[in-house]
Amino acid sequence: MISLKDILAAPPLQDNVAGMEHIPQINIDTYSTLDSVTDHRLTWVKNWSDDIYHKLEQYHDLVVICNAPDAVLSNSNYYITVSNPKAVFFELLAYFFEKKPKREIADTAVVKTDRIGDNPSIGDYAVISEETIIGDNVTIGSHVRTIGRVEIGDNVVIQSGTVIGEASFGYYEGEDGHYHRVPQLGGVVIHNDVEIGANSTIDRGTMDDTVIGAHAKIGNLVHVAHNVQIGEDALLISSILFCGSSSVGAGSYIAPGSIIMNQKHVGDHALVGMGAMVIDDVKDGTVVAGVPAKYLRENK
């Protein structure tokens, strides 16, 4: 059981909630969505309404994170008003309920580098190249492989099965009439606080590096080809293909199944819709969708 006082004292709330005088004796034993709420739950409300309040009042000993404009009085529940209830709720879930991975290097991992920061976690059967540089608090899942020169910043999470630094698809036609591989001599730079999903591939650059900006989040089954540049805080959801030398600006959102053609740029804070094929540059702050992708509106 977790007491209401413990919740109010937790880091996500301790700077936002006033003194804890007259706090009721409420204990919660788990969390739930609004749809599946029952007694003794921590939950949250995205869009507040009287109907939602009346629904919640059918239960007791709830702790509800919400953005109600004023303090809400209740005989059986406790409502915590914050400006961003979604963020606070998930921070509380992480603080109280998320199981943290054991921080160790698995016996079955093959780690050839000695340039590893503090507090690493490397999973079973990972293979880490001798040229890899790993920052502090990095989590690398099982069966991850790094190849060649890969720089991984602090607090990076790389989920299982991902390959970083492999040679990308690139060929030129030689004088003999046959195709020959373009030498891939660059590396991969992953800045701080990046997360990369399972079974994704981040190819090394041809001469310049492939770069993933700080705080970018990459989903499962995403392919990032040579020389791609991903901006800070970009969200790349899943099953996306970034062709060689394409780029994505800061804070942009690329929906599942999209394709970004080689050498095309998606601007800052843009949104590319699900399954879109980007064959032209996308301007800052715009929404595009379709095949080929067309301008729809500003991204407000």
C-alpha cells in the first residue's frame, strides 16, 4: 500500500503541492486508467468534467491527478490539481511502480571496449565494438550490436535486437559495369537521453557521422540510413524508413510507417502523418500526410 502522504512527498509533486496539513488517511494499492478504475487506485483525468467527477465519486480512496480549475472537495477521494496531469501521473508510475533493470553487464555479453561510463547495464549476448564509447547510466538490451565507431551519450536506452553502426546500402557503378559498395567510413553519434526501440537499425555515415540528437525517442523497427541527422526531442514512432542523408528537425513527430526520401528534410516541430511518403522538404511547423506527402495545415 502507498499512502497519500507518500504520493504528495514524491519528486513529481513535492514542489507543486502545498503543505500537507489535514491530509486524509488514504492508501492506494495500485494504479488504473479512468475506464477501469476501482477503489484504492491512483488514476488521472485528461479532460475534466462534472460527469467524470460524478463517476469517480462512485468509488472511494482514489488519488486522482487532474487539472480541475479549483480544488475539488470530496468525502471519499483526493484530487491533486496540477498543470500537466499526464506528465505527473506517469512520473508517479515510474517512481512507485516501474521495475528498474538490474545494473550489470551480463556474463554472456561480449564487450570489447574499455570506454564505459558509470552504472552501465548491458544485456545477454550483446556485442559491443572496441571503438564504442558508452556514457553514464546507459542501458543496452540483449542481442544489441554496435559496429565500428559508435558514441553513446549519458542516460541512453537501447532496446533488444538493435544494430548500430552497420554499413548502409550504398553502391556505385564501376568502370567494369558492375556495382561496388561505397566505403562507409563514418560513425554514429547518439546524444544524451535518447531511447531507441527494439530491432531498429542505425547505420553509420559514409564519411560524416549519422547523428541522433539529445532526447530523441525512436520506436521499434525503425531504419535510419547513413548520414541521417535526427534533431533534439524528435519522436520517431515505429516502422519508419529514413533514407540516406535525410534529416528531421527538433521536436518533430514522424508517425508509424512513414518513409523519408534520401536528402529530404523535415523541419522543426513538423508532423508527418501515418504511412506518408516524404519526397519534398517539409517546412517548419507544418503537417503533411499522404503518398506523396502533401501539406495539410500548420502544426498547432
